[in-house]
Amino acid sequence: MKTFSLKIATPDGLKFDGAAVSFLCRTAYGDVEILAGHTDFIAPVKPGTVVLKTETETRAAAAAGGLLSVKKGEVTFVPTTFEYADEIDLERAKAAKEKAEAAMKNATDARELDLAQAKLSRALSRISAAGK
Amino acid sequence: MANASMKDIKARIKSVSGTMQITKAMELVATSKLRRAKERAEASKPYLCAVTDAMRHVLSTSDARKSVWAMPHDGKRLLLIVIAGDRGLAGGYNSNIFRLAASLACGYELTVLPVGHRAVEYYKHRNVPLFTEKFSTVATLGVGDCFSIATLCTQTFAEKQFDRVAVVYTKFASMMTQIPSSYELLPLPLPAEGKEEPLYESEDIDELLLTLSTDYIGGVLSGTVAESLASESGARRAAMNAANKNAEEMLDGLTLHYNQARQAVITQEITEIVSGAEAL
């Protein structure tokens, strides 16, 4: 399989730096799967599941926020949060989901609602990634 | 000092060595904290590089210049994020930061977002308006908090509450040198010329730039907070090291004086006994 160089950097450190076969993530325009030889591209990223395929393994992860960019065949993914499926604390994500749902019900203004919604979508993306 | 009694000198020696115990302990603590802070600062570097790169690329396209995030405002209201320490006893660490902040704010109407208890106290004392005190403890400020600050910055900038947003922090150059530095956050710093082809649907530029500028500011903040923490520990370690050396010197001098005073007492007693015996 043809590979491309992929770098995943978060504020906590590099999560992946090497050759990948395919990389799927949820951008603001919908799910996008990057393969080798992709044209130059830049897009904001929404909370969702990320699937990363290398020549030896396939790993799922939950990511939120940030940016996906392809420049001259080099793919850079800079999410605010990024956790591989096996690192996700499912109990914590479920608790966060319930808390966010409660906060949405009690939200008094648009800003609170936005915040709660963002929290909920992050919790949901973690829960769905953990199941993969 | 030469005439001081043995008892006085002994008390001085005791107090100096007590202080030395404290400074020694603080030096050890700062050294171990420094290692952790340095690791964190290094971990956040690739992220900052990648975001800055993407940012430069998007901003070099021509329509990015017209976006709300990049257009310079006319006013003179400055929001300055000042990252100082929670505690003193770190040499010139805190005062250097405040000096740089003052020179940046020259000619501007200043509002401060203090990070670190020292910054809160300093600006409160000088009656500078504080934007929020929610982020006063720098030691526990996480990545999430940095992104909350970033969201606050972009929101208030878009609502035209401020005309310029910048951050002052201490750059960690090496274990011995820490340099107070600053980053311009908003309006987004534009590269000199715009010639790159846009890689996105052009109507998305504002959404793209909103995500990007929040990420950029959040990334810069988490990087600068990590560097500042490393610098604070570095500065404290150096200050405590100097204090230890001073204490050692003082102890040497005091011990010498103590021995001299003791010898003088012995000599005097012998003289008294001898002259007493002669008198008999």
C-alpha cells in the first residue's frame, strides 16, 4: 500500500508521527478520508471518531477541535483533544454525557447552551470511539 | 562584629543556618518541578508549530485579510494576558514580566487578564482593570483553561471590546537564562505578502479562521504557560542557589568570628588567672 507522512500533534504532545495508509476524520464539511497523494487541503475539525490505518494496524480514536491540513503530501492533524480508543475512560465519558445533558436542560442563555452542547458532542464522540 | 559576644554570634549562626535549610529545600523542589515543566513545554511545541504553520498559510491568502480576526481596529484598548508566578522568591522573575508588560501597554488603555497570584495582586494594587480573576492560579492552569481564555479573547475581540490582544510570558532559553517575551494574538499577525492559493471553500474563511484563531491562541497560551512555569522554576532555582551560596559565606565568616571571640575569652581568663596568681 502507498503511504503518506502523517503527524498528529496535540497540546499535550505528539500522538502519532510516521507513515499512514489512510486517515479518516470528521471535518466541518463531513467525514473525509485522506489517502496517499491527496491534493492540498485545509479544514476545521468537528468532534468525532478518527480512524487511523497504518500498514500493520488500524486504530480508532476520539478527537475534538482543531484542524486538518494536507500540504505537499504531508498531512498534519492538530486536534485540541485526541485519545486512542483503548485510552478512553468510558465511565468518565458517560458521566460527562449525563452532566452535559443536565446542563443543557438547565441552560439559561445561548452561551451556556453552546458550552453544554460542545461538551455533549465531545462525550458522545468518546463513547462511540471507545466502542470501536 | 568582632566585639559581639559569643552568645550573639551563636544566635546569628543558628538563624542563618535555619534560613539556609529553607532555601536548600526550595532549590530542590524547584529543580524537580523544573524537570516536569520542561517536559510539558517541550511536548506542546510540535502542536504550536503545526498550528502556527497552518495559520500562516491561511493568512497568506488574500481574502483572509478582510476577515474580522485579521483587520486591525482603530482604537487603543489593549487586553494583556500577563503570565506571572503564584509566589515570589524567584529572583527577578515577576518584576521582569511586569516591566515588559508596562512597556507594551505604553500609550494603550490597558485591561489585564492576570494569570498567577502575583499578577493579580500587582495589578489590583495599581488599580488596573482586571478582565477576569478566574485564571489566577498558574500552577493548576490546564490546557482546557487555556482554550477557555482563547474563546474569551476571540469573543470579546469580535464584539469590539478590545482592539488588540497580546500575551506576556517568560521564555525559557536555558536553565540559567529566562527572557520575558510577548506574542501578539489578535488581530492575527499577517505575513508580509499574500500569494498562496486558497485550499478551502472561500465562504468558509470566517468559520475556518474562528476555529483556527481559537486553536492558535489556545495553543500559544498553553505553550507560553508551560514555558513560564519552567522559567519560574528555573529562576527560583537560580535565586535559591545564590541564596545558599550567600548563606554559606555568611556561616564561614560567622564561625570565624565565633572562634575568635571564644579564643579572646579564653585568653582573657588566662591573663586574669595569671595576674591574680602574681598578685598573691
